[in-house]
Amino acid sequence: MSLDTAHWGRRLAELAALHHVPGAALGILKDGEVAEAAYGVTNLRTDVPVTTDTLFQLGSISKVWTATLVMQLVDEGKLTLDAPLIEVLPELKLADPEVTKRLTMRHLLTHTSGIDGDIFTDTGRGDDCLEKYAALLAEARQNHPLEATWSYCNSGYSLAGRVIEKLTGDTWDAAVRSRLVGPLGLTRTVTLAEEAIMHRAAVGHLYEDGKNTVAPVWGIPRSAGPAGAITATVADLLTFAKLHLDGGETLSDAGRSQMAEFQVELPDKHTLGDSWGLGFERMEWDGERVIGHDGNTIGQAAFWRVLPSSSLSVALLTNGGNGAKLYEELYREIFADLAGVTMPERLGPPSPPVDVDITPYLGVYERASIRQEVHEVDGKPVMTVQITGPLAEVLQEQDSHYRMVGVAPGLFVCQDPETGNWIPATFYELPTGERYVHFGARATPRA
């Protein structure tokens, strides 16, 4: 069955307009055939149209690229996933000396290191930015004990990028170009802003007070590159997807399989998936295993899913508005139509309502860049989220107040005040008694 490009282009336009998305690009890969569609503008100030050749920031989808580079090094015998990283980085020093001795690449790829994950310190534009970043992790808080739980960790992927540099002798950016971009024949994939401006590139928009405004900055610091700096077209992302669907000379079949296999269970199974691989999110839709990754930068959001059993991969790149709602509605249609798979509904308030006592969960939860307070306003539970540190200086956002609705003991959904989207909050304890809230894919300890 041939892909109906015109139909999916119409649906992209209709749903993107409904959800206030300024610009978007959609790519579908099914049984080797590719369909692409574009909608809207790259920048509300310039009204330059989005085309299928427009570059968007992939955000954290970049982590799968970084993990692929790591697995290439494993293929080459230069790295072992479970060997202490100090064998490669003898200069490594973390806040906890025991973690320094025991930390492995598997911990980094599976977000189980416990290193505070949202440290966005800008260490400059030089080729030594990751070396400097790795050094400052000596001051990073240990968010949870090694392997004790799962918490999304951008910092760990920047550290993984530094390992790649040590083993290849190149910068992470150069390794992406020489080991993936070149061999895969990608012509519109870059890692640096000065490369992106040579193409038609999307600008992020922040959705506030019911309208989109151009984001205050274009991209994230170079030191966060391995965690989220790849910028590409949907066509190039789908070419990268072929590597993980069909294999190829760029990565061994064993390495490709390991990346998609179960590594760790998630405390919150309602936000990203039920488990994690080596770089990949893992989720179950209608009894089928789906892998992929999402990405969010400053005003841009990207969504990528792969359904190996149906040889299907879908990529959606957006530059503002309610990209999450666009993704949910569009992907639900695509996967039902092309694979007969029903995408699960997002967790929301239960009907009828459930009475869940908020008292055991009241208090302040804090980690780098984020302070979360669970409290009551007029007798109703509220989570107030404050961005702190270097990220606050970039975004300059006001505190967000999420109303909370109980689903079950230890499980609430919190409504985003801007988009209306519901975000799960899972409260739990480690076996050793430390209390956490899992919100936005991060485990934040109670202060």
C-alpha cells in the first residue's frame, strides 16, 4: 500500500493549526517508502515557510545518536559497557568517590547514574567544552544512589560525549560527522549553530498566555551537545532510523539489538514509556513493542517512534505551540492506519474522581535547575515548579503552578497551566527510605 502523502500533509496542517504550532515537519517511513510533509513558518518574525528541507532541533533524540556512537566503539573493542569509566577518564571526579570508582557507560546510557541531570552550565564554544564540562561534574549533586532508581540525565550524556572524544581523538561534533552523518549520506544534519544557518532552519517559540513568541535564544550550550544539539530534517532523521530498523555497516546487528533491548524499568510508566534501552525509550502500544525518543529544546519539540514489527518509523518536528497534543492526535491516526496499532491515551484525571490524600506528599523537592513544592491552595493540592540556576537565566520564566488531581495513592496528574496537558507525578520511596517525586521524567528528592 503506497503512502498517501497528500492526506498526511492535510492532517498535519489541520492539527498543527488547531494546536497553535507555528511550523512543523512530518516524515513517515513504511516498508522502505518515505512520505514527507511540511506546515507553517520557521519564524513568526520572518514568516519564512517550513519546507521538507527545513532543519529543526532534534533535542534529546540526539541521545540516540550519541548512544549509537558509543555502541560503534563497543563494536570496535575500544569500550566495554560495564567497565569503570575511570579506565578511559582517569581524571574523572564526581561528588561521591564511590560513584566515581563504579560509574560505567551503561549507567550513563540508561539514566541510572544518579548524577544531577539538568546541569546546563555553558563551558564555552571551544573544542574543549566537554572536557571542561566533565571537570565541573565534581561539584554536581548526587541526585540518587547509583542504580537506585531511574532519572532522566542530560549530564550523563554530556559525559558520554567526553568519553567518545577520548576514544576517537575527535570532538563529539566531529565524531557525529565522520561516523554517522558521512557514512549515512546525510546532507542536512548539523550540530552547531554556524552550520545550521547555512540551511533553512526553524526558530523556537514559547507558548505563553495563549500566543507564541520567538524564543529568547536559538540553541542550547555546546557542552550539552551530546544530550540534545543535533539539528536535522525529517528525511535525515528517517535515514538514521533505517539504521535501527534494517541494520547496516555503520553499526553491528548485535549493537543495534542491544540498544533496543530492556535495560531498566521506569518508576513512572505514564510519561515516556515502561522501560529504557541503551539510549532508546521503550513503550508498549496495543501489545506491540515501540522504541523511540522525544526531544525538547528552547521552544522546539521533536517526536520519533519506531515500530519494528511493521517496519514503520515516524518523525515529527515542531517549533512551538502544543506540540505534544499534535503528536498524540497525529500519531494515533498514523499508527492505526498504517499498522493497525492503537496508541494508548495519555493518563488524565480519573472518572469518577478518586479521593487521594495529599498530606504524605506535601513538601519541597529539589535538584539542579528545579525546585518543586507540593502544597495546598484553598484546600486543593498544587505543585509549584520554579526553574533555578543557569537555565533560569536563559528562559526567564515565571513559576508554574500545576493543579493536582489524585489517580491512586502515590500517583497524581498535574495540569500544565499553559497547555492544559496532564503530566503524571509519582511519589515513592527507595528501599533505604529516601523520598522522591517522579515528575517530567526526573526523580527529584524531597528536601
